[in-house]
Amino acid sequence: MNDNKDRVDSRDTKSASSLASRSSSPEVTSPDAIDSLNKPVGTSDSSSLYKPPDLNRNITQIFGKLLNIYRALGDDRRSFSYYKAIPVIEKLPFKIESVDQVKHLPSIGKSMQDHIQEIVTTGKLSKLEHFEKDEKVKTISLFGEVWGIGPATALKFYEKGHRTLDDLRNEESLTHSQRLGLKYFDDIQTRIPRHEVEEMERLLQEVGEEILPGVIVVCGGSYRRGKASCGDMDIVFTHPDRKSHKGFLPKLVKRLKDMEFLREDLVFSVHSTEGTDSGVDTYFGLCTYPGRELRHRIDLKVYPRDIYAFGLIAWTGNDVLNRRLRLLAESKGFLLDDTGLYPATHSSGGKRTKGSASLKFETEKQVFEFLGFPPLEPHERNL
DNA sequence: GCCC
DNA sequence: CAGTACG
DNA sequence: GGGCCGATACTG
């Protein structure tokens, strides 16, 4: 859910819709094509990045705060409504002065209209002011920003009497991950300039190639979608020979730790070594830009080539697109996630039968087209 | 919260 | 299992 | 009034 933060906290500079270099797309069409695509992705020069109109900041800023508050409180549905409403308002080429101008916009319903009305007339939203004065809301919102602490745990700590991050540091029940999230709270919050992500991606490609020649390395997430800065890094790996990805991740992680690129572990699990599976290997952790100590969140995901396209789609996002694709798949009788596309064989007994393999697609484009969805370029996926 |  | 995280 | 992503994937 970093996109929320992208949207709310920072100036989420969007990439141009058509100027980003097309050749940088890591779309894979054949094993031969893979190698030439195994290079920096979405490396568009800054001239191709533009600032959105961004009139109506008065409204989107407030909506962004409400988004964060509802999410912290565990009301994800309501939070998501604000998440969808914000970009709609951001894209408007004029400054809203009357509710009538937004009455028929998608995702702007009765409540949103009332809020907009109040904001354009009074310049503020009493609902938000009420929230921001609330000790409980303030505390839970703060705690929820710690990696590994969600609404339930934040509430638990609040009820235990904790009010500050320092209070939490004395809390015994913190998990390993939460402790790290707390220790590097400010670091993790710090965004990464695009050019630094680019450099780190290159570093990962070099190290990856040394360990496993021919490995495909793509930095997904907001980076691949062309953002000017990123909240974290999402790296997706695979190998064209459809087998030697197995056992790659542990070697890579060890090597990256030896060179002090990876610094702390949050999640590390390996599946690809067992059986003839189509397992996905996962590493979540903290890394540092060479020569620095500032911690950044990084995710490494290794996919078997057969389901690589699904991993790439899922880890490029954004989350809105992922949800939309999954709903679309379901409407056509399929189930979609980052590991594949399956016929919705929900057995009569109620539980879904597992075991059937995913439909196979070589490229993202083929998946989009199979689903009847426009084959968006990565920079077009900021929905 | 929005939408059907 | 509940909670959290990922896009 | 009910759905809103996921055969998610992981931790404890």
C-alpha cells in the first residue's frame, strides 16, 4: 500500500503518458528477446516527467489525510474510496469552486460532494479536524506507520497506554519485524530518488548475473510505472531456461549481505527448491544505497518462467489495476493472482479445488489480451 | 466511502 | 488462527 | 443491502 503514501505524502510526480521510452519495457516475447531486455527499465529522462495540474490540492490533501486515518483504523473499504477519489480530483484541469463541477465524476458520491462543498466554502473539513484532535486516532495512526503494525496491534498498544514511538520501544511483545520497523522508522519513510533506484537496479543486475548468468532482473513497482521517486524497491527475477531460478534467491541474498547491500531481514522464504513445483521465492528486507546507512525497504521475488508474466503484472501494479484485473478475471470465470490464472473450479463442496496448473502466458500483454483488458504500458498503470 |  | 503485508 | 483482490504469502 505504498501507493497510498506515494499519493498522499509526497509529490508523486507522474511520468508522461507517451514520452517514456518504450524500448525500456521489459516485456518478454521470446527467450532470445529476453537478454536484450535485461537492462534498466523505464529509464526516462526527467524531461519526460511532468507535474500533474494539481489544482485542488486543498481538497486532495484533506482526502489524503482521511484516507490514512481510515486505513489506520482498519476501515480499508472506506479508505479505498478516498484512494480512488483523489486521482479523479487531481486530474481536473480546473480549480473546483462549486459542487456542481464534480457532481457526475466517478468515485465522487454524496459524502465526497458534501466534503468538497465544505472545503471550497470554508477552506477546511470539520470531520478531519475532529479526527486530528482525537488522541486515539492520532496515536493509532502513528503506530500504524510502523512496518508490521496494523490496526489491531496499534489499538492494542494504545489501550495498553502507549502514546509515542518511544513508548513502543519498551514494549516486549514486538515481533522481530516490528522492532526493525520501529528502529528504522524514519529511514523507511524516506523516499528514494528515481536515479538511485536505477543505480541499485543495475547493481542487482550485475550481482545477479554473476550468480546466475542469463537471469532476468526487473525493478517493478512505482519505479517501473515511471514515478520520479519511490517508497521502496520491488525486484522481480526469473530465468529463461525455466529451471535455474531454483536456489537462486538464497545465493543472491547471501551475496548482497556480504557486500552490505542487504542489511536486515523482514521476511525470507524459499519454495523453489522443493519438488517440481512452481514455487515463488520471497525476500523482504532493508537495504542501503552503496556508501550510506539509510535503510530502504526492498522486496525480491523469484518466479519460475512459466508464471513470470503474472508476477511482473502483480509487482508492477498499481494495486488498483491488480484488483481490477482480478475482478475482471473472476467475471470471466477465472481466478487471478501473482502466481497465475486459473479456471474458477469451485467445487460443489464449497472449497476450491487446488492442484490445477495456471494457464500459461509468456508476456504481460498476452495476459491482458486474454482477459480483454487494454495492454497498458507500465507507465500507463498508475490508475 | 462508492456502486449496482 | 488473526494479523499484516504486497502490488 | 451486499460487494469491495488474492487457491495471496508470511509470522507468531
